[in-house]
Amino acid sequence: MSEPSNFYTQKCYQQNSSNPLTPTMEDYLEMIYRLLLRNPVVRIGELSVQLNVKPSSSTKIVQTLKEKGYINYEQYSYISLTEQGEALGAYLYARHNILHDFFCTVNHSNSELEVVEMVEHFIDKETLENIEHLTHYLHDHKY
């Protein structure tokens, strides 16, 4: 008699997640938030350049984010965040920064962007808070 397995593939975990956004949608929302911190408006072209994708790809994701209630957008116009989009964008931006600080600290480097991009979509809030506390501890104790 075999033991039941508690292991699943990454895709299965993702499908069972309560997150309504895909990792790609999260990246777009985070970048929109990031750009709006620096500039009063965001256009599709600027978003595409920052994410290194074609404007047609950006348009599709932006339309999906609009349908889900995270952004306001009309074709050939500016992109703005809804209240829901701003709240989630702020969280995604903070999550990125917390993870980047952590990985730079433990790897003694100045940039860990690729590592952050690979893992940030799969970290839950509790784990993120614990990573943030650990990073502060490491900084305080001159790791």
C-alpha cells in the first residue's frame, strides 16, 4: 500500500491558487504602478518598452487588467489604476523590493533581478513578511 502524495507540480499549485492574476498580469500591474510613481501618465508604448514586449502584447494584457477592474484604459489613451489596482500594484512593488533586498543580502550582490522575477509570483504574504523580518535581522547583524 502506497502513501498518498502531498506533492503537486508548480502548475497545479498555481491553478489551485486564489490569485486572480497570472504572473504576467502581475508584472504588468507592478510596472504600471512603478511608472506612475515617476510619471503622471503611462501609455502602452512606454509600458511595452519597459517590459521588453511588443505593443500588441501589452494591449492584450492591459485590456484583461481593465476587464478585471485593476486599471482604466481606453484605446490610444493613458493607463491609470483603479483603487483596487493601486492597492495591488503597491503590494506587488513592495514584494519585489523586499525580495530583491533579501536576495542581494544573502548573495552579497547589488542586483538579483532575475532571481526575484523567477520567484516573486509564488511567495505568499506570510512568507514575504518573514523574509522581510529576516532581511532586517541580517542587516542589523551585519551579515
